[in-house]
Amino acid sequence: AGHCRLEQLTCGAHTHTFTEQTDFIHTYTMGDEVDLEELMASLSPSELQALVDEMAADPDDVHIPASVRTAYRCEKEATGELNRDHLINHINDIALNTPDKEEKVKFEAGVKRGKVYVPKYNDDERAAMQKEESEQVRLDPDEEAALSSATLDDIMALADILNTNPQDFVMEAYADPLQYYEPEPPNQTNPQEVLDKLKSNDSSLQDVCLNNLTNITEQQMCDIFDALRNNDKLTKLSACNCDISDFAVATLCSALEQNNGLKSLSVENNRISPDTVGDLFESIASPNNGLIEVRVGSQAQESKGYRVEQRIAAAILKNPRVMKLGIKLEFKDIADKVSRHLILNMDKIRMKRLNDGIAPGAGVKWTAARTLD
């Protein structure tokens, strides 16, 4: 049928003959000509057994005996029962009585026999090696010679004089020098300018960073937080390491209950008490709020206690929007509940995207996230 098809294609239109014949040749296999049963019948029993052993052998398969993991099959008759001790003694006797091969060049201590390998490096490798050697710590020649020839007692005596451990003394002597990194430039944000734009609901102000500001007063911080009540343009607010107290956060809590434009809030590394953190999460659970990311870690009092963490978890479980949290939870059961709820919120957003048909893979059957339960 294959040859007839080829003839028909050859007689067809000349513009399509070459492509169709090429597709025909690619799909043509050796099985169309060779009869495997006839080929196997032509093999001798020994050749057929060797072929089966070679195909069935798998040295990595631990489920079959070690004797059948290779293609080798021992056909010799057993000479008797296995005596393990006798076999080990026989192997040791062979190893001891077998003479060593005579060396062409006799061994001499400190003398290399044969051709010495000399590594070859290109220009880039030589430059990298020189740079690495130049960065290594080198002592003065006199100190280097003294340490190289010093005995253990000498090093212990020097460490005793310097009132340090001998191992620490040697490590400090050859330690890498400290690298200097330029400090980050100070935050140039003007709090008064930010406050004016927040009050006027300026659409150009979408991200405010007040991190590490030392010239901002508590009154200014309260005014900034209070200005969020009627602002729907700001989407991200970061006020880390600003020495924020509970009074300013109380103003923030009341403002967040009426703000649905803010999506990310970070007030880490401040002086917020655990109970005020609980109040913050309860205000975020308001249906008018739109936060999806909250970070309140590294406060002055990091340990909150089971009561406060239970309050925080209860408020988070009522929040159907939050998906990212930056907080340290001490108790594992509370952390597990919060983690499962965050996964559930993300799955709801994913299901909504798939149902709306606006995401890649829309229409694919959705499966719930797997948990430890």
C-alpha cells in the first residue's frame, strides 16, 4: 500500500509531489519490511537468551536479585556449599602471595616520577588568579616567617599574652579585611508636602515612603494618617522606623475603616504595642477597607502572647481580601490557621480570574490548594 501511495503521489501535481513524498518517507519505518518473528526465529537459543538478558538487565533496580541485574549468567556447576570464612581466607592468601609489579622507576621520597603536569591558563584566568591573590591578607615578611616557623607552644604563648584563644588568634591574623559599604542616602521625603497632596487627593501621589524619617513629629504622623479617610488615590504607604506610637496608630485604625484605595501598608520597626496591633487588624477587617498586604513586624515588643495572637487571627479570618502578611506569630496553631486563610483568599482571586476569562488558562478546571489536612 505504501508503494502504491508513492506512485500516486508521483503522478499528481508537480508542485505538491516533493512535500507529500517527504512526509511519506518520514513515516516509513523498518517494521514495514522486517518481520520480527522471522528475525527472532533465525537466532539460536544462546543468542536469544543473551538478547533477553541484555534487555532485562537493570543494575539500578533494587527490586530484583543482584544476580539478575546484569547480563552475565554463570552456567558452571556448583563445586560445593559456600563457606564464607574459607572464601575470605582464600582471597587474602591470593592477595598476599601475588607479587607486586616491578616499578620502572624506583620510588624516592620527594622525587616526582614521570612527566609533571603543568596547568595552562588563558589571560582571563590569570587575571582572576592575580586579583584573588592580591585580595588575600598578607602579613609583613618578618611576621610571616615567625608564624610559619612557630610551634604550637609559641602560638599558645602568644594567644595567652593577647588573652585570646589560639585558634581565634591564627584566624584573626589571616582574616580578610572588612569591606566598607556606602550607607544608603537619607530619605528626602517632605512630610508636609505629602500631607498637602493627601488632603487634596492628588492623583500623582500613589506611593508614599516615610521610612527612616527622624524629623517627623507625632502630630504630623497623625495628620497624615487622618488624611487617608477621604483619599482614594494612594495605593502604598510605608512608614518603617519612624518611632510611631500607639496614639498615631489609633488614628490610622479609624482612617482605614473608611479607606478602600490603599492596598499596601508597612509600619514595621516602630513602638506599636501588641494590643494596638490587634486593633489595627480588626479595623482592616472592615468591609470598606481594601488592603491586601500588611506588614507590622519587628516592633519594640515582639512577643504578643496567645490572647493577642488569637485576636489577630480572628480578625484575619474575617478578612476576605488580605493575601500578604509581615508578622511574627509565636503559636503554631494560630500560624497554621492564618496561612490557610491567606491561601484561600488567593484561590478566590484565581477562581474569579478564570471565571471571567481574563487570565491565561481560562476555562481550565480549578482544583483547590492542598493542605496538611
